Amino acid sequence: MARDKEKRSCGQVVAEWRAFLWDPRTRQFLGRTGSSWGLILLFYLVFYGFLAGLFALTMWVMLQSVDPHVPKYQDRLLTPGLMIRPCAEGLDVTFNVTQSHTWEQHVRALHQFLEPYNDSVQAARNAACPAGRYNEQPDDAVPNYPKRACRFERSRLGPCAGLGPHGDYGYGSGRPCVLVKVNRVINFFPGKNKSINIVCAAKGHSATTHEEDAALLGPLNLFPPNGTIDLMYFPYYGKRVHVNYTQPVVAVQFSNATANVDHHVECRLNAAGLRTDDERDKFAGRVAFRLRINRE
Amino acid sequence: VKELEIKYGTSATKGLSEAEAAARLQRDGPNALRPPRGTPGLVRFGRQLAGGLQCLMWVAAAICLIAYGVQRGQGDRGSSDNLYLAVALIAVVVVTGCFGYYQEFKSTNIIASFRNLVPQQATVVRAGQTLQVNAAELVLGDLVEIKGGDRVPADIRVLAAQGCKVDNSSLTGESEPQTRSPECTHESHLETRNIAFFSTMCLEGTATGLVIGTGERTVIGRIASLASGVGNEKTPIAVEIEHFVDIIAGLAVFFGATFFLVAMLIGYPLLRAAVFFMAIVVAYVPEGLLATVTVCLSLTAKRLARRNCVVKNLEAVETLGSTSVICSDKTGTLTQNRMAVAHLWLDGQVLAADTTEDQSGEAFEQRSASWPLLSQVITLCNRAQFQPGQEGVPVAQRDVIGDASESALLKFAEVTSGPVAAARGRFPKVAELPFNSSNKFQVSVHEAGPQQLLVLKGAPERVLERCRGYLREGEEHPLDPEWRRSLEGACLELGGRGERVLGFCARWLPPGSVAAGTPPEALAEVATGLCFAGLVSLIDPPRATVPQAVRKCRTAGIRVIMVTGDHPVTAKAIAAAVGIISEGSETPEDVATRLHLPLEQVDPRQARARVVTGSELAALAPGALEELLRTHPEMVFARTSPQQKLLIVESCQRLGAIVAVTGDGVNDSPALKKADIGVAMGIAGSDAAKQAADMILLDDNFASIVTGVEQGRLIFDNLKKSIAYTLTKNIPELAPYLVYITASVPLPLGCITILFIELCTDIFPSVSLAYERAESDIMHLRPRDPRRDRLVNEPLAAYSYFQIGVIQSLAGFTDYFVAMAQEGWWPLLVLGLRPRWEDAHEQELQDSYGQQWTFAQRRYQQYTCYTVFFISIEVCQIADVLIRKTRRLSLLQQGLFRYTWVCIGCFLCYCPGMPNVFNFMFQWWLVPMPFGLLILVYDEIRKLGVRRHPGKTHLGTPWIPGTHLGTPGPHLGTPGGTWNSPGTHLGTPGPHLGTPGTHLGTPGPLPPPLDSIPSPHPPQIKAQVTRPGVCRCLLLVERPKNPKRSPRNHQKVTKKRKTLNT
């Protein structure tokens, strides 16, 4: 075939292709008559229709068999991720104290984030739970009974609550707050019944720089005190039954950070039996971000 | 002689001076054949990297690198997949290239080991002194001496000779020794007696001659350069693979372009869409196929090597399978290349002797009372003797000192009447007159107790002159006309069979009639009034295995043509003996004799067989040779020159045949090179022939060719299965990417996983398919038509891609969605999730349960999906390898786990834990299983349809009975699976009318007889079909172009399939 090809001229090839495309003598399109094409089309229509039906059926059966409240496997979520607010691009909190437009967006974001944490909302929706222990709500007789959520009042965040007339979370005064939150994971019981907290520190690259960095970063104020996250906020029961669940947050205030310097800060979830040193997942149980406060 | 001396500036007595010789050596170069420009290793390796598939992979690798560059340019650092892919593609090409090169290298070594590395010495007279020099240092005008056992060191004009005989068989194909003497006997220097040719053997006698040609300027050198000037043809498998690459490339570009447009419409940026396009094109490249093909071919090459066929070029393995014409040399290929006693004539009867190589044939009747005397004459009138120390060796293999005829007679005597040496001891020789060309007889006198016995043998007419009586039933009768007539008849009959006839006679003499030391010349006077004992005829007998092999070739639809340099009579006789001219078929000459017509009045078309000589061939008009080949199914070419052999091969190729040439001589080498596959003989073959050949039969057994054909056909069938298997998974590998683009789901199958499937797990099953036994008796089918029976045709691609492949993809997606849903990502959420899923800054993506996932957690989940999809493909591929095991038979008929290789392949690749890099969960294996089962059931239904209606799919193409009823044109998605139907070989007319039912071993309606099919083909073809027996030539009959196709068959099967499916 290849041998023949070389011998044919270009014009012949074109003519052959044209004849292949549409042969008026035999009324063939691409080497087949219309009815032949039709039948092939019909066959594939039926064939794929059958397969599509089969697929739809499998999907339906699968969805029927999947538990709508608890996923079957959670082996990917052994350590919940940590995240900060304001969640700036590239986790880079940079602003200029004197230029309000550089930090107003952060403030807006925090306001928006803390909206559901308003004391009034919490009081209306959620229950006051006994502190210091897991808020377990077993399904006694009724399966998937709606679960109550525990209150987390905004006011607990102290100066980082953003309340009051200024309500700038310290950004206007060069003492910014950053909120740290823990990702929701169903049936996650952290800390093995011991209290858990968030720890933040300057992240140095070596021992000496570490101390210098810590000195530059200055003291950190954590709210609630010590960055504790109460056990009553666990476990999470899923969005269907745990509708008003309020994620606990910890606020970090950088009360005396050196201006015009890049600070690298890392916060970890300190809980018994929780690994926070996964090399591959930089956000499993920890979060690192950059802070820079510019002054003129 | 004077002229010669002047022409070559030399002396016929003293030779050249040393200085002159050195100067001429400087001028003309050494007297050696330039070894055929041995392709350097690097070039051969390069060729391994430049096949059709390899080019495809190179292009793909380049595209990958471009895509990688584009992504890097965009700052997308995360995906080095394209880089890995490019590296893997290049690695595959290089590794398989090394593998192929190694295979080739090994067989080249085997061939090289044949070469005689001892430098040849020549006796030369220079400046009046006789000295031994290296043959390479001979120059024009040198005076050389040769003696029995020497190889002629250059082309020599014989000046003086004593009983010099040379063996020209490797040059001209004549198996008889040729006498050399100073007289010029013929115009043509090939025919004349006074020239001995370079590299031929001097068998006996001595000769002195002038060197008239050295090195490349010898006759052999010219033939060798003719061979090296012949280009190599592309092997059929290479053509097939190119065709396949065309299909692949077409589909890849089609899919790529489609999705490029789709991506643009969906709103991807141009660059991104371009990357998609490239990725799809690359995803279509079957990375593992190259390895599979290489391994399959080398496995078969190995299998062939075990049967003494060494394959120089891997692709040649398959070529033999598609061969439709074998042009065979006679001497040494079809015959044993030794003289042997074929017939005896005594008491007025012709008796056949045993000519098999190992004397396993039947011995003739020895009861005649005349036999003792004849055998005594044969034993005594013979100068040949066995070389000492060969007592344990079978007679036929013993080395003999003496010429070919005498050693044949010696061996014959040893076998039929016991030890010759002992007999000679009992009858000591008194005197003898050796054979010479003027007397044409040989006499010796022996003491036989009280009397003396004179024995004589020679040309029958010369012998008869000296006879007075003849022997009948042990008694002597005086000669009478009736007996003379019968003798003449016998001579003619045996001579007509191409045999050399010798007469034997004897006479008892009174004691002391001949004293010891009587001069030989005096014996001629004594040897009169003899008693004629009988005739013995000699021939170079056909090899015992050849007739059966030729028959098998015919059953397999392969035409065997004899092309020889020997005389037409001998050629015809051997052709008839081995079945190349079958019993009952006649040449025009035979027809003329039968009808008592002059030859000119016979229409050659009436004859099936035809013997054409070289001179007739030279007189033919261009195109007439094709006409001859077309008219006569049984052809013998005799007295052909190497150029004419080449011409014959080319004519066959012009008629569309795939030609195999077998041969051993230098004169065959151009044809060997030109042929689609050249087969040289390993033992008898000359170096030039081995160099030019693609394949070498180590045991010189023509029957090995039949094995080769069988293996070649099998590998074609099995490669088809392998490729169908390998292709199928291309779709489930591609579909995830397409869905990833269009439905924006997280990527279900990654590039590394694809490579793992292609290059690790799938290699074993696809190679295991190469071990499949033939389903039907493939040696009863016609050779495939290279223009119709493609390795990969559109129906095969459509069935693999659009049916099985789609089912596999569905299995993969089902498993994927299940795995995602069980981790918390329900199908509806997954659709359109891709941008957020792949956002490396998004660390709190919510799943269907409200849980939040970091990027790394999602990545991990994505890898799980890869695994899941991988498992699904593997499970379906298990089903796939099972359905590909057979093409027509049900698995239940063939036996599910009959072949350990498939099992081992499955086990090795599919047992969990083998790919430790993945995370396995048993449940994921369960999900795709119903789909695997679906594939099995679906294919069983298809096969059932094919078996129930074997003709249905193929009857739609009834336009040419006698050709392959394959399906023409793009056969997009005929569900009936025409590609693997028996109908592709259906068109076997003649003695083995192809009934698929018989081959299949399944009860099923037979298709209507071929000639009952209405056919719009030209009438003369049909006329031939109706004449049984003539049809073999149909292979070469031109087919009408653009045959009308009937779509009816597709409809029926389509309908059937529909009803079965829904």
C-alpha cells in the first residue's frame, strides 16, 4: 500500500479522497451508503444507550447505598487541616499601618467571617455546653437525630473580636490579629480527652535565627487564653444533622511585632496523638504564614 | 596463448615478476570480494529506532516536551507528568531498539560464524618459481596452478589441464562436475570449458592457468555487486505497522482536534487547550505496543531458531507467513547436491533405487539372476574409495575420494552388496584404464580365482559398441535388435528424467590374458566382445522431505516455482519428482507429444505447467513474463542467469505476490536480496547467499520453510490478538482525560499510572497471546492478501475502541465515582469540581458531608482514584485477554485456562501487592467485576453470531471468488467483528475449497459454494474458477478495482447484535 502511494500523483490522491468522501456512483459517503451509516449509528445509539442506562443504574444504586450522614472512609482526614483568617493571597498578611486601604480588606474579611459568631446569634441558635469534655450526642433510638451545636461567642476573642466602634482587629494600630481555625472532620475526637490548644511561634530556619526571629516577632497574645480549643466543640456530626455547628477559632494578636520586617509564623494544633509534622501536607494540623507590618 | 601473454603482459611459463605483481596489486587492489558494505552498528541501531511505531513515539515524545515547555512557561510547576511521559516514551523506544539490535546482532554472529576465516592460499608461478601466496595477493596475468580439492583463487583461463573438473554448482546451479580443458568450446565465457571461476571448487585433476579477473572483476564479484545493488523491500509487517500508525495518528489527531475545539468552546484559554490537544494525541499512542510486537516477533524467532531457521531480521518472521510465492533454487535446496543412483536397468526392467539421504527408503528387488554380475561390475569398475577411519559413519555420510558419479556408485555398491573394500580385496586389480572424455569409458581387469574379470563402464552407446551379448536372467544371450530397442528406450526414458545413464559390462578372460603393468591404452584393445550387464542412472536426488513440503505449500495456497541454472530436462524431472509440476499436468511439449502436433501448434494456455529456459526468457517481450506466470500455475525456469532470477522475482512482485526465494548459490544472491524474504541454506549455502538472505535454514531442509510459514501465519494471527488487546485499554486511558476536560472532574487517571499499565502490567498478557496456538488449521488457508487482510483494520479498531474500550471506561468511571463517594465526594459535587480541587491555595474545600479538605489530602484522594481506575482497567483487561484468546471459538470450547502463559501473565500482573506504590482495597476490585463479566458475555455473543453465521459478515463481499473475501474500506464499527472472521480466508478455490465450518470444528451452516455466488467480476476469471485445479494462479490475477460493496451483511449483524443487546 505504501508502495502504491508513492507512485500516485497528488491529483489522483485528491480525487481518491474525494471519491472516498462522497462517491456519487454508489452513493457512498466515507465508503458506506447512507443506510449502512444509519444502521451503524443506530447500533451505537442502542449500544451506548444501554451502557448509559447501566451506568446510571450503578450510580443510582451506589447513591442509595452510600450513608448520607457519615462517609464510609475517612482515612485521608486523619489530621485536620489548619487555616488562617484573613485568608490573604499566598497566606501573606502584609499591610501598611498608616494607609488604611491596605488593611481594610482584611478587616472586612474578618468581620464577615465572625458574623455567625456574634453572641446574639450564638445564643439564639446554640446551646451552652459543659466545657472540658466532648459533646457526644449518640443516636439513641432515632437514627440521625439532629444534633445541637455548642456556643462559641465572638466576645471570647477579646481585642480580636473586632467589636466596638473601631473594630479594626488591631490593624490600624499595628497590633494585628490573625484567626486560626481547624478544618471540620466528622467524628474527630482530638486530644484523647485532654485539652487541646493552638501554639504559634516564629518559624526560624535554624536555632540562632529562631531566637532572633522570635525576638523580632515579639510577644503573641492568644484568645481564648493559651489558644485553648475546648473539647466541647468536638465531634462534628456532618452538615446534615449538625446544622448550626460553629467551628472553634483561636485569635493570635501580634502585640509588638517589629515593623518593616518579614515574619514567618507557624501555628500548630497541639493535641495528644496528633501528628503535625507531615512532610507532604503542610497544612495538616499546622499552618504557616507571613506577616509584614509596614510603617512609615 | 601468445595473445593472452601479450594481453596480460605475462609469460605462460614463468609468470610475472615479483615487482610487476606488486605493481599490479597496487593498481587493481587485492583479489578479494569487497565485503558487502556492512552497515555500521550505529546505523543498524539507528534503523531500529526509526520504524513506524518508533517514529510515532518520537513524535509523541516531542509533543510531550513541547507541552511540558509550555506549562513551564506558564509557571505551572506542579505537573512534570509530561516530562516523565516523554522520558518514558524515549526509554521505550531505546530499550526496544536495543533489544531488537541485540537480536539482530546475535543472528548476525551466527551467520558470521559460518565464514571460513582461514585465508586461502594459492600456488602461483612468478619469475619462473612456484610459490605459495595468499590468494588475495593474486593479480591479473599471474600464472597459477590448481589441483583437486583447491578452491579456484580467481577467474582463470586454463592453459593446461589434466583431468581437471570443477564444481560450478554455486555459480550456475549445475550439479555435475564440469571438465576444464584449454580448448575454447563456447562463445559465452560461462559455458566455455577453458575458464575456471573464482571460488568454485576444483574437484580433481590439475590445471595451470592465467588469472584473467580478480576481486570485483570476477564473475562472482559481478554477481555479488549485483546483489548489493538491489534495494531491500519493506517487510509486510512494516507495511502493516505503518498502516496501523496511520490509523492511530488519524484517530489521535481527530480526537485531539475535537477536544481542542470543545475546550475552546467551554472557555479554556488557548494555550491550555493546546496542552490538552497535545496530551490527548499522546494519550493515544500505545506505548506498550512496540515492546509487545518486538517481544512477540523475537519469541517466534527463537522458536524458529529451535527448528533450525535463523532469522536475520526480526520482521522477516512474519514475512514468511504472508508469502504467496516461493521461488526455489533446485540444486542444494530441493535436491541433495550430490549424485546418487536413481535407477537400474537390468533384464529389460527399470528398477528404482533408494535415493533418500539416510537410506530409509525401500530397497529394490535384488532377486534377478543378473544382479550379482552387475553389482560386481559396479563394485570393481570404480576408482573411488572411502576415506579411511569412517567405519562408524553411515554410508551416505562418508567422505569419498573420487568424483561425484563414482562416489555415488561406490556408496550404492556398499549399501546394496556389502563392503566394497573386501570385494576389491578378493578381486585384486591387475590393470585399469581410467575414464577420459575421448573414450567415455573406464576399464579394469581383476584376478578372479582361475580367471580374470574385465569390467567396463561408460556411456551406453560406447559400451554397446564393445558388446557381443547381453545378460538376461543370469545367462548370456547374443545381441538382437529387439533388445537393442529396449535398451535405447530405457536410455531415453532415464535420460528424459534428467538422469545420467551409465552402461556396465564384463567379460571373463582366461588367466594371464592381461599381465600386471599392462599399459592402460592396451586395455582398450582387450575390452571387446563383452557381455552387457545393465544400466545404472545417476541423479542429484530430491531431498526426501521436499515433496511433502511442496504439497504442504500448495495446501497452504503457496505457489512454488523452480528457478534454476541447471538444464531444463533435469529441472523438469526434479520438479516433477518433488511435485512442483504435479502429477497429470503437462507442459506444452507434453501436450504436443500427446496430440502428435508440432510444438508451434499447441496453445500454451492448454498446459498447466511450463518449463522456460533462460534463453527463451531473454527473448520475451517485457510483460510477457507476467503473462506466463499468470497462465501457468506450475512454472519451472531453467538455465537462468542471476539477472533473470531477479527478473522473475520482480515479475511475481509486480503481480502482487509476496515472494520468498530459497537458494544457496552465489547466483541466487541478487534474487534473495530482492525477494520479500530470502531464505538461504546454512550448510550448502555460499557466503554471498547468506549475506543476502533474511533467513537461513541451518539444516538445509526445505521443509523448515513450511514450519516458517506456519509460524509466520501464527504470529500474524497472534499479533492481531495482541494488538487488539493492547489497543483496547487506550480508550479507558484516554476517556478520563476527556471527561476531565469536559466535565471538570478531578483527574481520574494519571500519566504515571497509564505508563505503569502500558509498560508493566499489560506486557505479560499481551505477550502471552503470542503463545496462543492456531485456532483453525492455518496451513489450509490461503496466504493473506496484503492489500486486504490488514493487521489492524477499521473493524478491529472500532470493536476495540468503541465497544470494549467504552465498557472498560465505564467500569473505570463507576469505580472512580464509587471511591469518591465513599470518601465523601458525591458524583454531582464532583462534576465541575476541578478548578477548586486543583487550587493549591484552597486548604478547606468542603465535601458532600461538610468536611474540609486540604490540598494535600485531596491530592492523596486523587492518587487513590488513579489506583481505583487502574484496578478497573486491569480487571477489564483480564476479561479482555480472555476474549482475545480466541477469535471465533467460544472460551468454553477453547478452555478458559488452557494456557499457562495467560494465567501466569494474569497472576503476575493482576495480583494485588505487585504494584506496591498503590493503595489497594479489596472492594475496589469488586466494582469493575460486573463490567468484566459484561465484556465476556458480550464477546461470547459476538462470537456466537460469527459462528452461527460464518458467512454473513463476509458474504457481503462476493465480488471476487478466489480472493480474500475481506472487508474493504473503512469498516467503522461493524459489530460483527469482520476483522477476525474466517471469511477473510474464505476464498480458497481449487482442491481445498475453504469451508470455514470444517476449520472451525463447529457445526454451522456452510457458506454457499464460491462459484455459486453471483459475481460481477470479469468473465475470464470466473472461467478459471470453474476449472478446478487452475485456480492457484488466481493469486496473481489482477483484481478489479473498487469492488462494489454490499452493506447487507452489516445490517444483518447489526440487527442481530441489537436484539442480543437490548
